[in-house]
Amino acid sequence: MLKLLRRSNTIMTLALLMLARNAMSIEYTAHVHGQAELTIAFEQEQISFNLVAPAETLFGFEHTASSSNEITKVASSKKYLSQFNNIIQFNKGKCQVNKIDMDMGVTAIEAHHEHSQDRSHKEVKISYQLKCRNAENITSASVELFKQYPALKKVHVLWLGYSQQGSADLGPENTRISFH
């Protein structure tokens, strides 16, 4: 019963975190070039995190990739971003990927399925689910995206830990976040 109650509390807290994110998205309907959002949730031995960034910030363009250079740039980024530690490195805990969902936003296949959406402001959306041994020992992390993407100037981080939650704005000179 206690395990079910804890799971319900975690689900409720995650729902509230997503509602807060949606409220912020409503307030700022257009994405801002040079900025990204990172949401992180810890639950037992699992860490889930989502990255949302303007395609222009990561690739230098927001239209459907058409030239060989653009297609190569998207493919290279997809490979780079498929390694979660290229995005974030946790100070402790041994993590491995359980699942990754990637929407690069500018490939021909993804554009074909988005007929009704405005194509001038494409976003990269990636969700990661990790299983981490000793996840409860993770107290901080470093956001690594700034090394690969010089157009990225700010990452807004929202996190939900085991007993706390918080947010931080990170930049190329301040890449560390504390979860306490």
C-alpha cells in the first residue's frame, strides 16, 4: 500500500510539473533561438528527462533538411544526442538508457506528418528514460550541450527529485545544477 501511495504522489508531482511547464509554454508561445528547456524527474532507480530546443539553435536552420550538408548535420546531431551523457552528466549513479524518443523536427519524414503546423519554428524534442544504480546518490549534474552547440546560450532546467524540486537557468559559463 505504501509503495502504491508513493507512486501516486510521484505521478501527481510529475503531472504538476508538466502543468507548470505547459503554463510557461502558454505564456511564451514562440520558442526563443539560443535557448532550450530541460526537464528532469527522479523516481527510485529511474531518471526521465526531456530536452526541447529550437532546430535553428542546434542545426542553424528550421526548414526541412534538403541539402546534403543539412541532412548530414541532422544525422550527426541525432547520433550525438542519442548519447545521454552528451547532454547531461550526473555526478554519481551508473545509468544506462532504457528508452529514447527523438523528434528532430526538420527531417522530410517528420515534416510530412505535420501538415497543419507552422513549419517556420521547428523544435527538436527528445525524451530519455534511464535506469540508474544508486540514483538516490545523485546530487548534481553538468549540462554538456554548450560544448557542441555554440548558438545555445541558455538552458532552463526544471527538476523533480526524491524530496525536492527546483529550477535553474544555465549558460556556457554556468553548466552545473545542484539537486539539493
